[in-house]
Amino acid sequence: MAELWAMMLPAAIVIALSPTGIIEMILVLLSARARVNAMVFLASVMLSVFLVPLLGASVLRATVKGHSGAASFGAGKAWVLIGLGLLLAVFALANFRKRADTTPPPVFGKIADMGLGGVLVLSLVVVWFNPVNAVVLLSVGSQAASTDVSTAPLLLSLAVFTVLATIPFIAVVWLLVCGGERARVTLERFRRWLLEHNRIIVAAVLGLLGLALVGQGVTSLRG
């Protein structure tokens, strides 16, 4: 379990500090029917963050054991971690090279007019179809696949991980509900800051997690 949490904590930080997801959340909060849209967005993101590593763990465990046998499961997991770590390093490098680019994605301009259906699709894109978040969550799943804990502790760990990974989303929803008009000004200022520093933040957190994953994979191979 300790080894699993050694992977979960940095991964939760990466998801939590993902500027694109937070910016989209803020834009949802500034949209028409903000409270309803925000609740749908938050609930969908939290459910997805819980399910992706769980599904990844189940598929990886079945695939590796089915083809290689239990004896080589550790080696298979190690190579998965190394591969995911290198992929994150590539994403980090790509963002660092474009660190001066503050052009917002086209979808940002459309969020204000989204209804519940559009907000639901956007929330799924944040997790399932965002390559960075998907890779990070699958890395958690690959680590979970190697644990010997029973189902209940694993589900509890993933539930705690989900809360930690979505703390910024929870915080901005709480700020909107409790903060009134002043909160909107604060959120808009925060959104502009994230847009200006989006690339460099992503490059830093992905680079560090990528190195950590490669290190864990190499250590597993040597062990």
C-alpha cells in the first residue's frame, strides 16, 4: 500500500495542478446557469478520475498475468511505468518549448454558452481524452495493478486519491457558492494568471512525475 501511495500522491498533485482543467472549470463557473453546470462538471470529473485508474488496473492485471504469468508481472508493470514516464517527459518538453504561448484553446470561447450536455462532454474530455491526464491516471492504475490489497482498501485509496486530485475543482465550486460577486472577480483574475503560466506549470509537474515514474520502473526491474 505504501508503494501505491508513493505513486498516488504525485499523480494527484499533477491532476490538481493541471491548468487547462482548472481554467475550464472556472469558465463553467462563469457561464449561464453556473451552479448547475458546475455541479455536473465536478461530479463527472470526480467519477472519471476514480474510474480511469480502476479500469486501467483491472485491464493491466488481466492482460499481463494472462500473457506472461504471475512471475513476470513485476517486470511488465516496470516497463509500463517506464513507458508512461517517458511519455510524460515528451509532453513536458513539448509544453516547455511552447512556454511563451498564451493563446487559449478555441473551446474556451464556447464554454459560456454550454448547456448541461456540453458541460458533461467537456468534463469527460478533461479526463478521458486529455492525453496528459489519461496517462497520469493510467500510471496510477498500473501501480494499483501490482498491489496485493483487497478490493475494499483499494477502492478507499482511489476515493481518497480522487478527492486530492480534484481539490482545486471542489475549492472553486465552494468559492462560487459562498463568495458571491467578489468570488467571480477572484476567479477571473486566477483564470488569467493560469492562462499566462499554463505551459510552464504543465512542463514542470509533468517533467517531475515522468522522472519519478521512470525511476520507479528502473528500480522495479533491478529489484
